[in-house]
Amino acid sequence: MAKEFTFINRDLSWLSFNHRVLLEAADESVPLYSRIQFLSIFSSNLDEFFRVRMPSIYAFTSINAKKTSLREEYPENLSHTVIEYLQGQLQDFGRIFTGQILPSLEENNIHLYYGDDIRPEHTETIIEFFLSRVLSFLQPVILKTENQGTIFLENNYLYFIVDIEDADNPGVHQYGLLNIPSDQLPRFSDLPKIEDKHYLLFLDDVIRENLVEVFPGYKIHGAYAVKLTRDAELNIEDEFTGDIADKIERQLGKRDIGIATRFLFDGKMPAEIRDFLIQYFDIREEEMVEGGRYHNLKDMGNLPNPTNKKLTYEPWPAIPHPDFNTSNSIFKTISEGERLLHLPYHSYNYILRFFNEAAIDPQVIEIYVTLYRVAANSHIVNALISAAKNGKKVTVFVELKARFDEANNLKWSKKMKSAGVRIINSIPGLKVHAKIALVKRFEEGKMNHYSLLATGNFNETTGKFYTDHVFFTSKREFSDELQQLFLYLQSRLQPDEVEKLRLKHLLVSQFNMVKRFSKMIDREIENAKAGLRAYIIIKVNNLQERGMIEKLYEASNAGVKIELIVRSICCVAPGIKGQSENITIRRIVDRYLEHARVFMFHNNGDAEFYMGSADWMSRNLYSRIEVIFPIYEEKLKKEINDILQLQISDTKKAVLFRADLSNERIHTIGNRSIAAQEAIYQYVNNQGN
């Protein structure tokens, strides 16, 4: 009989991660406006969860599942468990905001009106702002039986439900729907300073103070903020034939009219109004989520700082890479030895140089690249367009199914195609998530190849705050296999429709990745059973795939020491006797978003290091094209190991993730305290000096 293992539910583990983000807002060692930014991130993450995950949770927990695997992923009552779990987090959010953030703002002579009485000195300013700027954007509607079914609540848009009484019909309450136009106007107003204190006001309260102007002839009994979140999935059938770009373009317009997944309402709303809204908008009881006076607190990330005080992290200037920081061609530098960037500690400019120089270098003949998420004003894409106009053969695989980036990718795809770039759009049934590029350059009578492989997207915007690694090499063992992969992508066939790729170095999902990872874990198991040191470090964003988790449990039971650094989803249940006693899981949340995927297998002292694009999720290992690449150069292996060890030693920003979903602070011994990101910045800086 197969051993019964314990797995953590993926959605609850993700919510636990988001709670870890919230804890950073409560950390008084973090600068005030950086703490506010973490509140914003928590709120934004939660919106995405309800758009992306809750539709599946509602759908799969409500059906009579016959497949055991489906019920394991979506246990009965999961939706109720999620909402209950969230209520505790929202209460923590409220306590942190009102008990810590607002008092800290006061200490810095900033008063954010938060439901308290507005000072009479500000009344005239608020009225003037309302009448001149706000009123033109307001669209009040009385909710009546005859217009039921015709009123559409836009996704994540802010509204008031206003309790009104007609002066000509006393005693009879009606309800008005009023938009809060935060998409047209700033969410916060900076009011006149009084003595030494600055005052900020929500747009919501500008409207509250002037409701009599919006509903003339009515008595106002109350106004309660609401927000409806809708399903964000495109529901595109991947098995179709034809042009995926056209299908995605048609579907994009439907995203914001998806089914409701959450109706967030002010907890002070009277029960009779709540019941009316459930019936009027046909909302399920389980979709009703109680919130506070204000919603869309992701807007807190734009809270003005009217003081001259520096209330955010001091910036860490990007560090020049000593090997690249020369007047030499970037290709000459790569030809002299393999190079590794650690972002965002190193400057992103070297990646831009790679593409910019390729675009204008007369010796460059061909360029190949995969694009998953690119910047809105991408320098890289513009360089590829320039390269095509300069007569170079440019082939770009554009993943049009990158969630929330479909429109941006579609826009760039069209621009590149019109400039002469050969565009390969999404493969039906597959997402291409690999971060790879290849440049062919004719040098001294022969064609040389320059490969770029990364753990993160070719996106100069996110490159400023995502931690990633970027590897440059001119060695043929990498370029030969990348060429095979690009030829496969151009075929747009399913993996089982092509010959097996001849891969000795790269690990490519759909082809050899799972087999190679399993083999390396088995080797550590054999070493442990032989009494040798056995050790694995895995750093990923998400770890959910049950087959790989079972391999880790098997390794743990054999005595292999396993250190996991997992940012968000983690279905591994650590510290369980007979299953995972040798597994430790850390989460690191700091000023940068941890994004790199790195793998170390001790191999009896001859350690092997890999990195790349793939998390250990079912989708990454079985439904995408991902690339993991080895690091062979001893100097670069030492760099990666040093960085991993700093992350494992983090006692300030890392927490231990426990099987009960808790994020446990790490207790330091003596005065020794390490924040990994700060330590890595110093490490990279020291290398450049």
C-alpha cells in the first residue's frame, strides 16, 4: 500500500505567503512609506487571488468530484476555509493600519483622515475640489426593480451604496449606487497644512462630505463602500487551430465582465442593505466578504508624502559588473569567459547592451529570443525592431498567454511583425516560459554563438526590483542545445509530435527536466544511505507538484538534508515525523521580490548548480516549455553558493514556514543578525571593488 503523505493546500499556502507580506508592514524597522507599500502589495495580491484562484475554488469544491487528485487539490469546504482564513488576515490588516501606520504618520506630522471628523478649516477646500473636479465624474443611479439586471458593476471598481430617504415620501428608504472615480482622479488629496501638520483625505470622503449635492431632495442616512471582483481567466481553448493572436484579442475584452468571485462590503453596512444587494445583484452568500470603510487599499502605494522626510528605503545604486564595465564589445567580454549577473544588485544595462549591440553590430547575423513579459516601453523590443530594420534575421517567440500581459505582448508582437521580425506566437496547449536568447555572430571566417539564459523575464522595469540571475556564455554546448530548442519552437508542434531533443546540458520541461531532477535527488538518497553527506538546496517561487514533493519526502526519510527557500506557494509540509523531518522551508520578504530559481545538489562534494525559469508546479513541469541550465565554471558556482548560504543564514527577513501555515520568526543567537538582501548587495559590491 502506498504511503500516505501530508501535503499543504496550495491556496492556503499562498495566503500564508501574503500574510508574510502583511507582517512586513508591521515591522517597525522598515521605513514608514515602505511599510505602507507592503500594505498596498498585500491588497493587490488579494485582488489577484480572487480574480484568478477563487473561480477555480468555487467551481471545483461545488462539484461531486470523482477524481481523487481533484478532491485533494480542492477539498470540500475549501471556499469557506479560505474566507475564514482571510478574515483573520483582514483583521490583522486593520490592526496594523489603525494601530501602527496611522499613529506613525501622526508622528511624522501627517494626518490621514480615516473616518474621523474633518476640520472646519478644510471644508471650503473640499467643497471646491468636489464641485470643480469630482462632480463631473459621478454617475448616481437609484437601484429600482425596473433596472435590476441592467446595472453592471465593473471589476474591482469602487462604489458607494447610499441609503437615502425621499423628502416627499418619508419613512421609505431607497438605495443609490454611486461610483468613486479613482480611475480618473487621485485617490488622495493633499489638504492645506494647519500649523506643522499635513492633512490627507481619501477621494471617498470628498464624496461622502458632498452627498447632498449628488442626491438633492433626499435625506442621506449613510454611505457604504462596496467592490465586486470578477473572474480574470480568459477561458481560451488551447486545442484550437488558427491564429491564437486573434482569439486572444477577442477574449481580452471579456476579461472584466467575468463572473463575480467576491463582493466586498463595509462591515458597518446594515443587514437589510446587505440582503437587498445580494438579491439585487444576484450574489451568492459565500461571495460576500466583509471589509472596512475603504476598499482598494492597494492605492495606499500612492499615498502622498507631503513632508521633506525620507520615509522609504534608501536606494541601493545598481553595481557595475567589473567584467562588463569596459569599452569592449559585450560579445568580446563574453567570449573571454562566462559571466553571471545578480539582479537587481548588478546593473540591468548589460542585458540592454546585449540586445542593443546585437541590433547594430554588422557582424551579428541572427538573433533568437523568447519573450514572456516585457516592459510597457521595452528597450529590448525596440532593439529587436532595429535589428530587423538593419537587415538581421530576427526570430522572436512571443507568449501571448502570459496572464495580465496578453494585451502588451499582443501590441509588441504586431509592432515587431510589421518591422520585419519573424514572430512565432503561442503554441496551442503550451505556454513558453523559458527566458533564453541566442545571437549568431560571424567572426574571423566562422559563426560564433552567444547565449543568454536567465531566471527572470527580459523586462527592464521588473529588473529593478526582482531578484534574478542572468548567465552569458559563448560555449557551444549551450548554444547547440538552444538552437535545437528554437527549431522546435518554430515547428509549433506538441512535444510528443517531435523527435526527442538531444539534450545533455539543458533541462527542458516536456523533454528531460523531471527525469534529470529525479535522478539527481536519487543520487543524494544513495549517498545518504551509503553514509556520505547528502544535501539539497532548492530556491523557487512556488513548489506544488506532488511527484517532486514525494521525491523530497523520500530523500528526507533517507537522511538527506534539504533546505527549501520558497517565496509563495509551498505544498511541502515540513517537520513531520517519518516524512519531512530533514526538510526546512524559509520565506524571504524584503525590499526586492525574490524571483530566482536555483538548485544545488551536493553530489558527495562535487556540487552541481542549476538555475532557470521553472518553478516546481505541475504547470511548469508538464504544461510549459521551461529551461533550467547548469553552471560549470567554479568561480560562478562559488558565487551562487555564497548567495544561497547568505539566504539560508537570513535571520531578519526570512521566516520558517511551518506545516500549520504559520510564518515563524527566526531567533538570533547573540547579536548576530543577517538580512540576506543587504548582505548580497554588499557581497556583489565587494566583488566589483
